[in-house]
Amino acid sequence: MLFAFSKVSVKIIKLTNKVEFDYQVDGHLSKNDWYLMMSNHLSWLDIVILTEFAADRIPAPKFFLKKELIWLPFIGVGAWALDMPFMQRYSSAFIAKNPHLKGKDIATTKKSCEKFKLHPTTVINFVEGSRFTAEKHRLRNSPYQKLLPPKAGGIAFTLAAMGELFNSVLDVTILYPKTSGSAIVALLSGKLKTVVLRVKVHAINNAIIGDYFNDEDFRMAFQSWLNQKWQEKDQQINDMDKT
């Protein structure tokens, strides 16, 4: 269902825009493997593009959603119908008041992900937490030129919950060059020119799987690993902007 939606959407985009799709993959992809995809986030269009890219290459993408969203009209039912995984996260303050629940959030999420052991799966995480804008870039005092600072907690939680299933991390960089302003506005105006996707395949190792919320040493090491990946991504976007 998700693949069909994305394919139809891209066909409509091609009918209404003279757009070039430039996809490059550094590494091997398979529909029979499990992937964690981490990407920068520029537009609501990203979801359509990433899903269409996944079709015929890797398993259908899933998004981790907060457990509370299952009760929202339409969103909860739609996510349930598409078999999206729900996660339960306890804050540090909540754990301090309820120490007996320490680790239970990850355990609960792992249990909800057991079904994915039987079927290859791709989990998408927009690590910046929201779409990039110049205003957000300024307010967050980002150390990167083209990216918002990455939020390590969500992706660390995903790895803790499903790390033993994943074969690889897909480090995805998405860009809409030759497009001034919003990609969605350009799309609706028939002025979307180019969609660029660069994908690097990284092997999963135990160094990036651990207790991010309670292990200070692991938290610092994980943040360092993620910041390095974001620095490389920022340089990659700068290089692509110059071409």
C-alpha cells in the first residue's frame, strides 16, 4: 500500500514537473535485509521520495511513533493499518520517581517489534527531529552550515530496541538543488527541478548499541559517532551545492 502510494505520487510529480531524480548508493542493498535509515529532513516531500526510493530496493519503510499517537483520530488507525511500530519512552524525571520501571520502556518496545523478526523491515528516523528552516538553524545555533543538530536519543532508542535485527545503517542525504524556497511550493508550481539522494551503507556494530539514557560513557561515544556522521553529511551537501 505504501509503495503503491509513493509510486503513484512520483508519477504525478513527473507529469507536472520537468524533474530529474539523481539517486546514488554507496554499498549493497537487499529486500531481504533489515535497515535503520537515518536522514536529514527538508520537506514533507522527503517521505514520498524515501518511500519511492525504497520500492524494489529494500523493505517497506516504517516510522517509530509515540505510543500516545495510537489514540489520535485517523493517524492512529492509519499507522496501525500500515503496521507502524509504536514506542514507549519514559523520561528521566519519570524514572526517578518510578525506579522500578527503569528499562521497561525499551523492553516494551522490543516486544512490540518482535513481529519484525519474521519480515525484513526498514525503520526511518529523521534525526534532526523536524524539517530544516533558516529560522530553526539560527535558533538552535547549529554548528553545521546546511543541517540542524542531530537528536541522538531517538535513534539510540531505536538501536537499543531493534539493534540485533538490523543488518545495516543507511545514512541518507536528501537535497533539492536548483530549488529556491520550499520544495513543496516548487512542486505545486511545476518548478521542481532535481531530487538528489545519496545513500551510504554502514555495517551495524555493538559500539552503537547500548543504554543511551543511563550509561554516560555510551551516551558520549554515541553522540560523537552521530556528530561525525552529521559533519560528513554537511560537507557532502556543501559539495553538492557547488556542482
